[in-house]
Amino acid sequence: MATRERRPGSRRFSPAAAGADLLLVLWFAFSLFPILWMILLSLKTQAEQTSTYFRFTPTLENYTTVLSAEGERITSVDFTGALFTSLVTSLGAVALSLVIGVPAAYAAGRWAYRGSGDVMFTILSFRFAPELMVIVPLFIIYNQLGLFDTAFGTIWVLQLVTLPLIVWILRSYFQDLPEELEQAALLDGYTRTRAFLTVALPLVRPGIAASALLAFIFAWNNYVFPLILTGSENPTVTVAVTRFLGGGGQAYYNLTAAAALLAALPPLLVALSIQRYLVRGLSFGAVKS
Amino acid sequence: MSTLELRGLGARYGKKPVLHGLDVSVGDGEFFVLLGPSGAGKTTTLKCVAGLVDRADGSVVIGGRDMTGVEPYERNVAMAFESYALYPQKTVADNLASPLRSGRLGTWTEAERAARIEAVTTTLGIDHLRERLPKELSNGQRQRTALGRVLVRPADVYLLDEPLSHLDAKLRATMRAELRRLGEFSRTTTVYVTHDYQEALALGDRIGVLRDGRLVQVGTPAELWDAPHDTFVARSLGQPEMNLLPARADGGVATTAGGLAVGVDTNVSGPVELGVRPRDLTVTAGEARPEGFRVRGRVELAERLGRSVELSVRTEASGGGPGDTLIAVTDDPDVRERTAVTLSTEHSRVHVFAGSDPGAYAHRVGSARPRTDTEGEQR
């Protein structure tokens, strides 16, 4: 009797596997429901915004309102301007972090000196210390230095978000790189700077791309810093979205949902387009080959 | 082209010292081999010469110039790393071009570079691989590329770290012969690191044996072979390893635990070790020539290894001893297990090592000699 080879992926039915699948489906429904709710909410009119029915007349009016002068009249903040500010500050923050962070990560990965562990821990502590802990002194400093509500001020404070990420991810990349490659370059007649630029740097490009994109998403999504440190001139998009909730006045949930979905698009597109690259880039540095 | 001198060269890994003050002087154009087991400090020595070790003690002098504090890229030394250290993003040709492009070692036109690379890759038999990336090469090809990156450029000193270790046995023998023929090596001062005694003996003008960060002995291959400084050097060279029999010397005679007795210098006394290389022992079926060192025994084990046969011989119990076990090698295919044989050699081939503190290596004090007491002449 001929036996049939089982194809990979095909499996026999078993109650345990079916139960696991069911749990997965439930989990997906649970975690994706808020997003579905938001999409539905963004399509409802002002009158229907608090109804829980799924039957309503869908409209794209909310999106046009958010992006038009009408939206600005409601929130006194230009939403498209905020989108642009977020783009500038997030890209600026990542660029500045790369300029500072790549050499810092190289130094941290290659040389141990007195206090090097403390320096690295301090950089890491920016990540796990609550932002609210430092926000009051930062607010006072920003007011006195004239950095309040400026794009440059936001770029500056976002270093607390982007720099630790880039330094710590890239440090493991540089550590995984054999030191003898740069030593070979030194013996080939290159200075230490040129050995870094021509040998080490090109080899950590995947890591630079992955950490930069991750840092971009984190910077874009940051809320607390721009909430306190920006006003009506240069708010980021995360701050602008919440303006539609109306401080004490009329709350526009449908407009908020539309604005939030618009604000989520750029990082979503970035993440989707480089998803495979991102996963590979992040895991490459972590796993020793 | 330059001389190389190490003066009290020391290095530590963390707090643990790995080199304890090496002193050696390598002549212009000399091929110097550093031989030692792994962890002896061979690679560290090379990296100290190249200037890649921070905080090394002592000094490295190349061509009369003290290199202390001189950056690696200004020392004009070339090194082949054991890990190859090929630039993974560059092709073989670009790897070889790297030292020529740095501008620090001289200037070449594009055509001169291409010609140089072609010559070197052809010599090393990797000319057909010039456009490949290192990941597309076998280990042997990578090793030859690493060697090529050294040969392609002029240098005062070549440093080669186990350049043949990853080749298969056949290719290793071929490359060993090739290396000797390469003009670059006969003209350029070279330090060659290996743990393979055959490479050391075949290639080295002189050999330095390194153990635990110390140079045990420096000498020509013949010197090391004929008069090893201690039992460590003696056992480092040759396969099978030298037979070493613990013995006690008294009144010009050394007697092993098994009862074997040979004449030694009268001022040697106390615990000694007697060493005979297996290949120095002549195996004869009956009686052997009357003069020299000889001992009768019975073959316990005969291992046929191609052309030669490795024998484990139990010597005849004599003087109340239970007999000793000696390894010998013969080309005679008819030697069978449990047959009686006589092992013999010249007295000068029997090394005497004295001063065996427990755990330390005994130093060579000379070779055996004919016994002067009456008992020795009876056989």
C-alpha cells in the first residue's frame, strides 16, 4: 500500500490544537477590537458618536474636518502642521541620535574604561525612568532657555527616547563584529577613524537601519514630553489628536478617532514596509552566530 | 626588510599575565617560528609586535627603531590572522587591494595594483576567485586570501598566525612547500606562529618554543631536535612523542623503575628522566650490535600505520624490576605481537633530563654514555 507523505503544515485534527486555535482567535478579536471600534467611530457623524450600534451611515466627513480649517477652529491647532512638526522632530531626533549614538555605541562596544558601565547605565536609565519624573524641571529649564514650544526643543528632549535605543542596540552589533577586522585595517595602513568608517560602519548598516526605524516610531508616538513642552505653535501630532477631546467643552470622539488613525498611519507604513528587515535586524544583534 | 627585536616583552589579559618578558632577536630576512600549545601566548606575541595590544611591557624594536607608542598603521608590518579577518563586504581582489589603497604604504596606480594582485593570487592559486566574496570561499581559500593580503604589500616584518591550520592535511603539506619557495618570505623578516612541530621544523630558520608566556628554548631546528632544553621541548617535537622513563641516578648509573640501567655522567644524581625518540630506536629480531644502548623486550602491541609499524615494547624484567614500556617505530612489516625484539640506538640518542621537581619539566643535562661499572658489561 502506498503511503502518502504528509505535507508540512497539514496536521491531523486534535482537540488540543483546535482549542489553541480558538484561544488565538479570541485573543485576536480582543486585541484588535479597539482598532475596529476606532475605525467605525471615525466614520460616524457627530450625532451618532456615542451610539454603540453598528448600523449607521458611514461618512468620511470627519477626516476632511480634521485636515481642514474647521478642525483648526475647534482645537486652535493646525493638524496638518502638527503632522509636519512630528515628521520634522522625529526625523531630527533620530538623525541627531545617530550622529551622537553610533560613535558612542562603537566606543561602548569596543573599550571598557573606568566608569564605562556607569555611563551606559545612565543612558539606559533615560529609557526606564518615568518621563513625568523629569518633566517639571525640564519645563522650567525649557521656559528659561526659550526652547519651549520649538521644534528644536522637541528634538532635544526626544534624545531621551531615541538615544538609549540606538546606543544599546548598536553596541551589541559592534560587539558581535570581530575586533580583528579593524585590526587588519590598521595594519593595512588605515587610521583608527578610517578603520571605523570603512570597515566597522558598513558592517552594522542593518543594525543602524533597524534601530533608527524603531527610534523613529518611539519618537513619533511620544506624548508626555510634547504635551508639557509644546504649546499651540509647534505641538506634535500626538498632542494635536487629544485636542479634539475638547478640554472641558464639547468632546469630538469621532474627530479624535479620525485624527488618531491619521496620526498612526506614518509609523504603521514604516513598520509594515520594513517589517522583515526590522525583525532580522533586531534579532541579528542579539543572537551570537 | 628589517631586523626585529623583542626586549622584555610582557603582556597581560586583565590582571593575568600572558607573556613574561620575552627576549629574542630575529635577523633581517630570517624566518622565525614560534611553536607552542594553545594558550602559550603565540598570538599575543604577534599582536604585540603589530602594536595591537594596549599596555604591553618591554619594547619591540623593528629595524633599530623602538616601536613603543607607535600606532599599528605606522609600523609597516603585515599580519595574517588565524581568523582570516577578511572584510566580508569586499571581494577577494578588494581585500587584497586594501593595503595598497591606504596610501600609507606607497602609491600605486590602478594598473600597478591590478598587476600586483594578479601576481599574488596566481602564486597562491586563488586567481579564479578574485571576484568572490569571503563567504563564498572555503576555509582553505580564505586562508590563502589572508596570506595574499600580506604578500601583496611590502613590509618590514610579516606576522603569520597559524596560516595553514585550516587546510586539509594534503593541501597543508603542499602549501608548506610552497611557502618555502615564495621569494617574499626569503627576503622579508617573518614571524610564523604554529602549534604543528612539522611546520616549525620544515619552515623555520630558527624556532622559539613558547610555554605559558615564556620562551623555553630558541634555536635552529637541528639544535632543538638534538638537544631539547627540557622534557617539554622534547615532547613537543616528533610523533610519536619521545619515550620518557623516570629513573634514579647514582654513581654514574641511572636505573629506571622497571630495572633498565644506563650509564650517565657521574655528577648526575637523584631523580632523572631518560628520553629516547621512538624513531631513533632500531628494532631487530635477535641480538643487536654490541655497542651502544640496547634493551631486550617483547612486543605487546603492534599498530600498522601505513608503511611503518608503531610498537609498544615491554622490556625484559631485570634487576628485580618489572620492566618498562617503550614505544618504537619500525618499517619491518613482519614484527608481530608477542615476539621478542632488541631495541638499540647510539648512546648520544638517549637524553638524560634531571631535576624533576614534581609538576615541573626536567632539564636536559646530557646524553647517556657507556657504563663504566662492571655490571654493565655483562650482557
